[in-house]
Amino acid sequence: MLVAALLAAVVPLAPVVAAAEDARAFDPPPPRGIVLVMADDLGFAQVGYPIGPRDEPHPVLKTPHLNAMAANGLRLDGFRSAAFTCSPTRASVLTGRTNDRTGVQEHGYPLNPNEITLPQLLKDAGYATGHFGKWHLNGLRGPGVPILKDDPLGPGPFGFETWVSVTNFFDRDPLMSRGGTFEQFEGDSSDIIVSEALTFIRQQTAANKPFLAVVWYGSPHSPFVASDADASPFADLPKGSRDHHAEIAAIDRSVGTLRAGLRDAGVAQHTLLWFCSDNGGLKMEPSAVAPLRGNKGTIYEGGLRVPAIVEWPAAIDPGRVSEALTVTSDILPTVCAAAGVAPPTRPLDGTNLLPLLTGRSADWERPGPLGFRQKGSVAWVDDGLKLLSSRRGRQAGDQRTWELYDLAADPTESTDLAAKRPADVARMAEAFEQWNASVDASAAGADYGPNPRPARTADQQWAQDPRYAPFLDEWRTRPEYRGTIQRHAKPAPANR
């Protein structure tokens, strides 16, 4: 009680808006800070510590700072991304909903402006909100460019008051947008966005205001660009693999900087820090996903299962590991429960993990099945069984061909049980189709009321967007933009 009283004196408690009982019954008090960190294309196996079915350390990666975070928090070794590419998963984080409900069918698709997002909810509850790094929810493809100040699908309209962001992936020496003002940075992109996030966190701490900081890396997404110092431990690997692993080393270093910065600001004890990746790993040596099957872009575990760690010293006992089925869609309802804020009253696919995080439910299990769907590939996970149908090799209009795997006994999805267990296939397929119909209804706008705001439903290359035309001549000299402009923009005038 004394701790709660002292925290209440320095942390303005978030008001509860039509909260359900489980949203009010939180213990400990609401977090002083919430920091959501997401890597871009980090595979399940690309952490230094043994994880899940990989029961030995990584052969080349050390990740000492992620290891330390895991030792001080809760490892979610059964964590999945809600989709197998980046933008759809990012939509699930901000909305608590599977990607197709939100309009984000594939990477580069825009988030529907009628969605209710986590930063909007927390901002209304008194939290300062900041986004730092990759956005990729405004419908623009291509390497990351600065987001325009008046972009109706940028971080601002979705609830972020402060943002230093780019449209997509980015590497060293990035050109970024500080609330719409373009700014050239120097150094590793992971270090840069963590530095910006810490500046924001220190400002909010000085103002005695709780905060949400979303830190979305552009690494280790291709193209792989790393410093010689970060690459030197991986000198024996081929160049692409060397620089890819060097980018992971930079991510790990920046996680250490972030954790140290939270301690220095005096808010680490009462900050909920959540690290994960946006989808499964790339085809890489050493393997980014071993021993799982598939990679980024597939509905198999290698495309969905990702590393995840949650650290919150005031609430989470150190050194815990859970194999429970969890997913990026769970982030919104969990954070809402922790902050005492009611989640949106529309279909959610995530569930509140607070009992799992705090240890109040030591044997926590997901209360129901979990569905996935993206561009024709689908899956339904229920009580350790996974029913899936891959889009690969199937023509449009073809009926689904189901595969069935027992993930508890066969996490590598090597033995298809569909022919041997037709009753399970029929039962799970029926349940999936009921959920699928609900997603279809959401995608058609059923959750938005009678007068929704107009929504854009297609993606576009930024080099073809008229709003970016004034910058193209200058950007033709930048190596990260040159190829995109050559492929997609009108040629430069002959006299230039």
C-alpha cells in the first residue's frame, strides 16, 4: 500500500473509461512508463540465449543486453507475430486486432483511419506518446523516407504527439522526420532512435508525466549496412550474413542503452518494457529460425514465431520463461489492463496477458484459439494443434488444402496429421471459418459505425506519390533512394 501511495504521488493514474472489471483489478499500480520495442525481421533463433526448441546458445550471436533483459524479466518463448510480414503485425500491436480487420492486408498497406489505437487510448488517459523509427502504416512502399507533416496516415493522426519517424526500413545515417521537419542523422539507426526515445522519456519524467514510447527498429531488415566495429565479430561469415548479424549486435547494444537510460531516469522499476520482432526471420546462415520450418512470408512457425521479452521490475519476477501461446495482438489489451484503461469495444483478437506477466496465474493458458490470415495463407491454433493452409502453390479460387500439426510434440511442423485426424481438421476448420467470417465483416467496415471516415485501401511507392515529387531530384544522389527513384519515378529533366 505504501508503494502504491508513493507511486500515485508521482504518477498521474490513468482514468478508467467504462472499464471492465479485469481492467480495474490491476496490481501493482499502473506503469510509470510503457516502452514497446520491435525489431524488423529478427528471427526466432537470433538471440544469444537458448530459446524454445533450440536448447543451446546461438552459434555466433551473443546479445548480452537482451540476455540480461530476459534474466530480469519474462521470456515469452511461445510468442508469435500476428502476421508474417511487417506492416500487418504493426497494425496488430496498435489495435489488438488481426491485420485484415484493420485494412493492412500486406506489408505497405495503410492502416484504416477508423481504427482505435493504443496511443490514442493512452493519450486520452494522460500518457505522453512518442513514436521513434519505422512506421510503415501509411500505405507507402519502398525504403524509408521522412514522413510528411500533414500525412493523414502518419503517426500523429493515430495518437502519437511526438515522432521521429520514417515510412519504412532504414539503416545508417538516415534522413528522418521530426514531426514533419526533415532531419539528417549520423550513425547507426538503432542507436539513433533509442537516443531520441530516451530524450523523450527524460522530458516526460522531468514533467512528472507517464509515457508511451514506441521504438520500431529498421534492422536487421535488408539492405544490411553496418559499421566495421559491429561487423568484426562476424568476419568469417559471408558479407550479407556478416552485416545482418552486425545489425543485430547494434540492436542489442541499443537495448542496453535503453535499459540503462531508464535506470538513470529513475523509472526502470515502474516501466513496462516489451521487446519482440515483427515477423519470422530471413533465409540466412546461420539459420535465423532453426529448428523451425519456414521463414518470413510463410504461415509456418518460422514465419510467425519470434523472440519476446517483457521486463517490468515492479510486477514481473526475474528469470521466468513461458511457452504459452501469445501474440502481438495481445499487447494492446495487456497494456490497457496494466494502465487501467478500457480497451476498444469492438472485436479484438488479442487477450490480456497481465495475469501471466505478474505471475498471478502461474499455469496461464490462452482462453481460446488463435487465428491468422494474410493474403490467402491462414492458420488456426487451438490447444497445441495448428491447422494451416498455405497460399503457396495454390491458384486464386482454389479450395484450401489443410495441414495439421501437433506443435507440442512437433514444433518443427515436420509431420502432417491431416489425413490421420480428419475429425480434428473438420472441427478446427469450422471454428476457423466462423472467425474468418467475423474478420471479413470487420474488413468490410462493420466495426466503424454508420459514418466512417474515408479510407485508402491500396499501397503505393513513395516515388510515385505527388507529395514527394519536390524531393526526388535531391534524393537521386542518396544510395538508399536512388534505385527506387530510377524504377518508379519519372526521369529527371535532361538538363540536370
